[in-house]
Amino acid sequence: MSDKNVVDFATAGARHKHERMHRDKEEKVESLRERFEQALPDKKTPVKDYLRKKRAKKKR
């Protein structure tokens, strides 16, 4: 059996977790986009502004 067929569960698990977290985050942002689009149709980047403001508040 060659070494390239061996799976390291730590790295495979971390990769899977990262992909799942990324997918979940994208779904959240997409739902935010839809909600903001309905509430503020004339604003250009409401989600980006909201997340930037939230991140800035966290850093204080």
C-alpha cells in the first residue's frame, strides 16, 4: 500500500469542517443579502457595511 492512499483523519476532518463552516457562512450572508435587499433596495452594499460595523464593534 502506498503512502498517498493513506488518509490523515486530522487534516481530512479539518478540511471538511472548514468547507462546512464556509458553506454555512455563505448561506447566512445570502439570507442577509435577501433581507437587506427588501428593506434597503437603494443602498449599494448594505451587507458589507453591516458586517464591517459589527466587526468594528467586536474589536472595541
